[in-house]
Amino acid sequence: MSGAQQYKTLKGMQDILPPDTFLWQSVEQTARSIFSVFGFQEIRLPVLESTGVFSRSIGEQTDIVEKEMYTFTDKGGRSVSLRPEGTASVVRSYVENNLHNLPSPQKFYYSGPMFRYERPQSGRFRQFYQIGVEAFADPHPRMDAEVILMLERFLSGIGLQGISFQINSIGCEQCRPGYRDALLSFFSGKADQLCPDCLRRYDRNPLRILDCKSAKCIAARSGAPRITDHLCDDCRQHFGKLQELLNMLHVAFTVNPEMVRGLDYYTRTTFEVTSQGLGSQNAVAAGGRYNRLVREFGGPDTPAIGFAVGMERVIGLLKQSAAQEWPAPAVFIAARGEPAGTEALSLAGRLRDRGLWVEVGDAENSLKSQLRRADRISARHVFIIGDEELKSGQLRWKNLHDASQGVIMMTEIEEFISGIC
RNA sequence: GUGGGUGUAGCUCAGCCGGUUAGAGCACCAGGUUGUGGCCCUGGUGGCCGGGGGUUCGAAUCCCCUCACUCACCCCA
């Protein structure tokens, strides 16, 4: 190692390396195939947007917008930000491209990195990956149920265990202000019973007091009004119908009237999937309905619902339950000396054309050394080419799993391969 | 932004009441006679002991500062 500068990833950013990348690929593949059969189509969006895309949707007052965004001025003097979440960009794109002209409902999924300038901890990074979906133009709770069902299918499809679904309704512009007032008046005489954080929340976002973890606040909020008791008729019916549908679809869930979401744009249904064994950041996926956002972005009045899955959290759970496997090559070709080394390369090419993963040994090394390498990378079969084989037009094969071996003609190699692979 | 914990080889760690060239296991590479892996044996690559300063004849070891990582609060996927 010279005295040269050693670069490292920035705080909260990480390299994703093999064999983890294989796990990521399989999770992404499952997502694609499940979302596809539900009729969701992929969209790919920029990572950088006008800052307003996020501040106006997520909420000016939220922590995400106030202190967690990677915001800077570009060379044209515009304020731009790395996306801290996906929904705002999808809505921007929906409006910009007039996607409401596609047959309704319009259903999309996306995946990619998000950025938030936070203090990293277990399950929390500054660059993190989400797979998310958004469904537009269907106000009915059937769409809520379908989206939640799809999330459940996906999570069980990748083999996640021990997760639980919580759902809630946070009402709409008709009923939420009334509930907020009820909550404020309930806590107004109890300021001394709240933790310092919740005193702040009282002014900024009183609903958050409901999910504070401090023992004081848990005690102070007993008997607090519940959002589910303050829903207007339409919201109550919507929420009731959703529960009915989820039961019919056999999606296990619990209603949690204290569940609060951090983003301002939600209306009615919100939901969250949590897991034990994730540490403090235990949300695996979360989402909800946002019926006003498209309108606020200048589009037609269009209801919508979506969710996002935290990839690192899902991957973290999967790694706990199963050891990482390295994929292994089908064939390793060991050659001895120069003419054989060339022959090995040519044979490898033919086998790769048939879609096989083939590794070639270093013909300058001993056979023993090459076999050791083949074993280390768990190759299933070894072909051995040397002077003898070149003379006779044959080659020797060996199965490293059961140690069987034999000889075949070089010209019959393709048939032989199709018999064993 | 606020607290706690930890920094010695790629990984897991020992050494740390100061004392000659800083260790182990695993991993990686090679070899153990002519062309056969796993086990075993041998050898090799790899660390200015996170960085800087101080105390001392002498610091991985003691003191101070700093940085990084990590967990938690906050917030959230």
C-alpha cells in the first residue's frame, strides 16, 4: 500500500457486493413478477428533481424537508434536491406526462436509491433503496385492499417471516381538522406530563404524540381521543370496507389507531409493515392513500394510493434467516500446458454459447492447483485437457460432488453436457 | 442535532499493570516430484496497531485531542 489517499464511501453510503447482490437481484425479480401480474408497470424517474417537488408534497414542516434533504443550487441557479422518497416524483411525472389519459386505473412501480441526510444507524442509511408502487384514479377501498394484498404477496414471496401489517385511517380534509382539535384540547392541560419531544410535537404535529415511546407519554395519552372515532361517514365507510375486504382476502392485519405517518400528503388509509429483529428502525414497508396530491401538483382531481418497501431492511431480514450462498459455475476446465490451454479457451467458448457458466484454469499451474481452485468455487464438473487428451481427441471429466470421472470424445462434449447440466 | 460503545492483517480477535524484528485462527496464493479437489503438512502475500500530539531512555500498551465506525434518541423505508 502506497501513501496514496485511501477513499472510503461517504457516511451512510455503502457498497453492495457479492454475494449480497445475488440476494438483491432475487428480491427485485420477485417484486417485478408479482407487481406485473397485478398490472403494475415500471417507470424510471430522475434521482434529481426541483426542490419544490418534494417540499410541496412531503410537507414544508416535516423533518425530511426541513433538514434531511440533499439540496443544492445547480449551475443554472436552480434549487434541486436528490429525491428523499419516490411518490412525489411519480406524481410529478403523472401530471407532467398527462398519464391520466392512459386507461384507468394507472398502476406503476419503481425502484432505486433515495437520499436523506440523517444520522445512520441500524437499518438507516443516507442512500437507501426503495421499491414502491402507485395506483392512480381508483378511489374505492378495493384498490386499497388490492395494493395491500400485493404487498403481502410480495413479502411472503421472498420468504419474509414474522412480519405484521398494521392499518389505520387518518381521515380526510373534512374530518381530520376536527380530530386534531380534539387531540389538542385533550393534551392542553397535560403539558407537564409530556416528554420534551412531545411538547414540540404538540405544536408541530400533535398526532405524533400518539406513537411516542416514552413511558410518560404512553401514560399521558391513555383515554386520548382516537382518530377512528372521529372519522366522517365517508371515511368510516371506506375504512370499514377495506377491513372487510382484507378479511375476505385472508390478509392478516391489526388496526392501529395510533399509527402515524410522517408525510403530509396521506388521506384515509395508511398502513405499515413491521418486523421484530430489525432493531429500532422496524418498518419494512409503509404506504397509504393520497387523494389530493395530484390535484395539488396541477393535475386533474385524482385519488391515488401506494407504498414503498425498504430494500436494505428486507435484505437484512432475509440474511438473518438464511446463510448467503455464492452461485457456482457449472464447469471448470483444467488444462496443462500451452496447446491445451488454447483448446480449453475454445471449448469454454462453445459451452458458454450454450448458456453455461464456465471457468478456465491457469494452464501454467499444476493440475492439483487447478482442481483446488475448482473446488473452492464449488464447480460441479471439471474437464481436464492435457497432451494425452489432445492426442487422442478425448477429454477427461470429473464430477466434484461425487468424485466420479470418465473419458469422452471432444466431439461429443455438447451431448455430454446436456446430459449432466 | 443529542447521548453511549468500539477502533490491532480481508474477517474474528489475542497482545494492552509500557521493554528487543506485533501474533493466532479463518480466508487468499503456492508447494508437498511424473496429470486429480475436499482432510493434513509446509511456505508465502497481507498491518507505519484509525490519525495527530504529549509523557518516557522506550508507547499497540499511559494521557489529551481528533476522525471513523456502531447503537440509541430524533425521524423514518
